[in-house]
Amino acid sequence: MLGDIQRFPIKWLSANGDYVYPPTPNNPEWKELEDYLDKVEACRIPQEVLKSLSDEQLVQAIIDYPLIYDVFFFSDVNKGVAHLAKTCDAFAELLERETAKDVLLDVIMSEAEDKSINMLTENGESDSRLANKTVRDEIVFDTLVAITIFQERIGAELSDEELASLADVSDEMDIYAPMVAIPGVVIKKKYGVMKTPNGLNVCYAFTECNHTEKQHQEADAEMVNTYGVTLVSSGTCIYNCHSYAWYNQSVSNDRWIDDPSPYMQDGSYTKVSGGSINSSAASAISGDIVVYGGLSHSAVMVGNGGGEPFATRTMISKWGQRGIFMHRGSQVPYDLDEISVWRRN
């Protein structure tokens, strides 16, 4: 399996030929990487190694990618998949290969078969292959399904039967669909319309959350360890970052908002500043809403600062279907090139 990559320094490879990321969230060196982009840079794979990895090794490198959680932090999973293609070298390289769809399907369906065997095991006894499965493994599995369905080129190559099979093995479809039409699959997602303070319509969704409290707690612990943020409140799939920032910061919030732009269009809020993550945030005060580029994320400013940049200001936000976290502006996995700040009139 190693082939040509045997000529590269052994530090890049495990004994069975899998790529080994130099820092991981379990290494002391990872804790020294304060900003999200620093973590991305530390996970870059040298080009000469990357090009020599087999398709199967690339998929394993995606699975092992420390920041693989990013995909489901976005309200629009298409944006999450596109984001991963920019930050995860193994995924970007796999997309260059004609075999991407087939190798991903093989891995997903093999894992789905193992899960099915586990569910059929009597008396609650787990199949030995799944005895050590973690919440991270579940997130990784759903991510593999997402990047297969929602990556534009791969998704276009899927047959109706393949789409239906993928939708059937992942519980995430009801949260992020209907972004693709899947024959024979009934989407349970329900929608409603509410008003901004000044009367514009805002579309929202009611979503179901099948994750247990234990799963949320374990996932949030992974987020804290991986991104260096502080947990404020445990996760739920029912509402997202835009709903938290613009509509209701209570844990009783029951609405998922994909597009918060009506709040910025009807005069309910005034834009008070903007720039990039390194621009001065001097005019931003506690309670202002910070919007990251492309409406990729909304956060609530905490405290009043001086002339420091957005990068070091403290904010609170909901990360997709995960928890509510307190973080610096530069710790989030979103578009950092464009920042705008909005204040309620």
C-alpha cells in the first residue's frame, strides 16, 4: 500500500501507511495554536506526500483531519462542504481524482453495514468492530455522507439509488434538506414565517434532533478540546447561530434560520462598522451582532473593547447543531475576510 510514499520521511506516516497529522488536539503543541487559521495551517499536507497518497489513504486522511467537525457548523451544508475543500488538503486532492465518488461510497457503505450489524445484535451486545466507536466517529461518518451528497461534482455523479441509500444511512438529512431532491425520501422538515422588528418576512424551519444529551455533551467536549473555546451551553440541533443571534438567545429557541438578511434590510438594525477579522473593533459594543462573510456565521459581541481588532474581541455564538461557545473572533471556522457589525435601532 505504501508504494512511492516510502521515500518520504517516516514522520508523515503510521506503520500501516496512514498519513499522520503532526499536531492533533491531543498534543501540547495544538494548545499553542490560538487561532483557527493557525490550526488549518498546521494541518497542511506537504504536496509531495499528498500527491503520492492512494485514494483510500486520502479518505483516511479526511477521517483523521482534526478540524473535520467544520462541515456541520454551517447553517447551509453546501457552504460547509465548500469550506472543507479549502481547508482540508486530503479532501481537495481527492476531488481532483475521477475515483472520488466510488471510494467515498465504498467507505460509507462499509461503515453503514457495520452500524446495521450492531443494531441487530441481541441483548445490547455490540459487534466487536464497533465496541470502541465514539461520538467523533458518528460525526465523521455523517461528514463523509455530507461531502458525498453536497459536493457539487460528486453529488452530480450519484444515481437516484445511491442518493437514497446515502440519505437512509445518515440522520442529518432532515436538518439540512431539502437541498437536494432524493426520490423516495420524505423530508420531515417543516417551515414557517415570522417577522423582523420592522415587518419583513423571515423564513425559519422546525428541525428534529435525534441526538441524545450524552451525545451532545461528548460532542461539545470535542469542540472545546479542538477549537480552544469555552462552552456556555450544550448543543441542540433545533436552532442555529443566526437564530441565536438575531431571534432568541434562550435555550427554548425552536427556530432554525438559514438567511438572517431581512434583519439587515428593513432598518431594524444599523451597520455600525465592518472590515476583516484584523480590522479595529473599537466601535463594537456588548450586544452588537457580528456577521461573518457570506452570512456564514452570526455571533454576539461580549463586553466593550478599545482599539483591538475583531480577532481578539470576545463573542458568544451557536455553532451549527453544536453548543453555544464563548470565543475570540479569530477562533471560529468561518469566512474571516469580511466582518460586519449590526446594532438594534
